[in-house]
Amino acid sequence: RIIKLISFFFFKQKTAYEISACLVGSEMCIRDSHYAHIEVDLKVANHPSHFRTEEFLKLNPNGKVPVLETPQGVLFESNAIVRYFARQASLYGTNDYEQSIVDQWLDWDITELEPPMNLLVTDLLGWRPINQEQYNKIWSDLLGSLKILDGHLLKHTFLSGYNITAADISLVCSLWLGFANFFDEKVRKQFPSLTRWFLTVANQPNVLRVWGRVKLCQERLKKKY
């Protein structure tokens, strides 16, 4: 069975590509054949005009990515695709409660973690500049989210149950640029359980195949205001 994952990125530059990869990083890890035992055709485009073609709009009328073509039909929205692969790969928990916890953290990722992370990244790249006051508020919000995550992981090895699930993979992908560019040693010491969990998941062989080995931040990247 072949499942085609169509993932388009806007930019060719390495930095921007890595930023965009966060949007589909969890799908890429989950679809690894060593997890799901399925074949995936990953397609990449370098210009937004690809989203406006008649052929692509038949797949996703929103004109956005990622899009997944399956034998049963087409799926769009990142977390819908994550959940699809998680079910294929037995990464969705072992009972109804564990599956609900996976859903909880996937939704929390989108509402609480990704917004401040994305604002920091887009500001650093100059895509959506902010001032010092805004930066301080965003950084404070992000630290608040990290504190919540660290508190949960103080009592749990993984986010749901006793094994890695789609929630762990998805949140590690969302945090990857943070640990590489923003979370220096001072920040990591504030969140030891979070750091332990991140390194545990990030160093899984299947994650390393997709992302490579993360180089932890030594000095927080910050634009001069």
C-alpha cells in the first residue's frame, strides 16, 4: 500500500526550510517505515504558486499544506494527518484514556506552545517584526507553557502512557528550534524534566533518521531592538 504525503515548502533557503519543516516534522517522523511500515511519497515545492493550481486545489480547496493522499481519500490539516499515521503506527495510546491524552497534548501544542514559538521565529527571521515589549510578553508566555509541560513530565516519562506516542513526536518537533536556538543552558536548567524528555525522544533512531541530531543552544538567539 502506498500513501502519498504531499508537503510543500515555500522557500529554498536552509533556515526557512527548517522552520517550515516544523509544520510537517511530526508527520515525517511518524510516516517513517520503521514506525508505520508504509511507503510514503514526500513531495516538496519551492513556490506558493503550487498551492493555487487547479490540481492542488482539488486536493485541498484551502490552498494550504500539508495534504495527505490515502487509498480512501484526501486529508488536510497537520493534526488530522498526525492522528492518521499514529493509528497506522500504533502511536496513539493503548486505551481510550491514553488516546484522549494524546489528543489533549496535540491540541495544546497548537493553542499554547506553537503560537509563542512561531512569533519568536518569525521575528528573528524578519518576517513579522515585534518590539521589545511584545518580545518580553511572548517570551514570558512561552516560559509559562514550558513550565506546564515540565510539570507534567516530572511525573511521567512520556506524555501519554509508558511509551512514545504521536504527542511526544509532535511536541518534540515543535520544540526543536527552541532547543536549538532559544533554550540555552540557563533555560534548560529551569525545566529539567522537559529537557530529559526532549532528549529522550529526539535521540530515538527513527527521529534521528528524519531530523538528525539536535545541537543544543549555547546562547539564545535574539534580535537587537
